Amino acid sequence: MKKSLFLFALGLVTIMPAQAQWTHYDTQTAISGVFGAINHSIESAERKKQMEIRAKEKLEYEQSFKDAMQSAKDYEGGEYWEDALAKYEEAARLNCNYDYTDQQQISRKITELYVKAGRTEEGPSILNNDKVTLADYSKYRYVREDPVYVNKKNTNTKIVRVACSDTETRLEMEIVGGGVNGGWNVKGKAYIKGNKGGKKELVGVENITMAPATVKIPWPGQKLRFALIFEPLPEEAKEFDFIEPSTSWQFKDIKCK
């Protein structure tokens, strides 16, 4: 197929100069179109080949996935938490590659087993989510769960709580992991801006790191909760924006009164 297309293009290049009614532009356009068709054909063939390889691999590893899942369930039934965790993670790696079942179910099980295995301190930051909700909220003049706001860009991050005091503005947020070992951080140039005052700088974080360091969300579907601490907004402020420049974190009109 590729050889036939190439010979046709070569013949077209040879014949066209003899056709007086063709302009230089016509010739170049026709040649470009033919070679474009050749490239498209090659790309389509390569994509088809990759799909065939992937389908073959999926079938090849399906039994390994099933065996890992069964072993994980057996270990879990016997309360061998560490072994069960290792097998669920083995199954998760295969599932992320070949999509045998709902990954979120496996991710939830892995998170649960980190706790049962007693690895909460050494485990990923997703296990420290509860620590983010231990603030003394009595010191804030305004606290709201699931505040109203406008999300200006598509993102898998949401604001779950906002709290304002005379000393700080606290944003609690939640990310849902979309890939394997996704790294997350916050840039120091992130800021909030109230409708009754200028920009307020970021002064602290909880359960997340400042760039360039990252925290990891190991598996798709797992959640990381973290807090960002900013300078205080004026008491009369009714709403504010949270912006991290050049990212999808563009939250507008967050209600704070």
C-alpha cells in the first residue's frame, strides 16, 4: 500500500510539469495533498498496529490481573493486610494499563488497607486528609462548608471549606487523582483577592508542598485534601477570588460572608 502510493506520487511529480494548464501553485498543492495522504495512511497503519499490540497485551495479562485480585481478596479474608495491599497494588498497576475493571474500587481498597496495615504515618499524603480538618474553627468569624464559587477552568480540584479570621484566610481543598503517582504542589505566587482589598499572599500550606517539590496521589480516584493559608481579608469583604497564575486553579466569587 505504502509503495503504491509513493509510486503514484512520483508519477504525479513527473507528469505534472508537462501539463501546461497547471500552475506552480496547483502542482505544489497536488503534491502536498498526495504526500499528506501517504503520511495519513502511514499514521493510521501505525495506530492500528499499536491498538492490536495493546489488545494482545491486554488479553495476555488478563489472567495475571485476575490472579492478583483473587490473591488480594484471599489475603484480605485472612486479615493478612500487608500481603493483601501488595496484591491489590499489583492488580492496580495492570488495571491502569489495560482497564479491566473500575479503578476507583481498587483505589479505595488500597487506601483502606494502608490504614489496616498500620502504615498511615509512612503512607501517602492521602492518608493524612483528616489532619487537615483539625483546625480550631471557633477562632474564625466565618466558616462555611462547600462554599459557593465560580470555577473558571476545568479542574479536578474543589474548595470544600473556607474560613476567615482577623489573622488568616483558610481554604481547604480536595484533589481527585487522575493518573498513577500524579504529583501536586502549589506555587508561591498563588494569591487571593477580595472585593474589599488588594491581593493577599500565601503564607502557609497543610498536606501539600510548595513547588517544585510535590506530593503524590498514587492511584486514580484517590483523594488528597489540603489547606492553603493566606493573609486575612478585610472584615467587610463579602467574596474573594483564588488564583494560581498559569494553572487551572482559577476560582472566582468565593463567598466569605
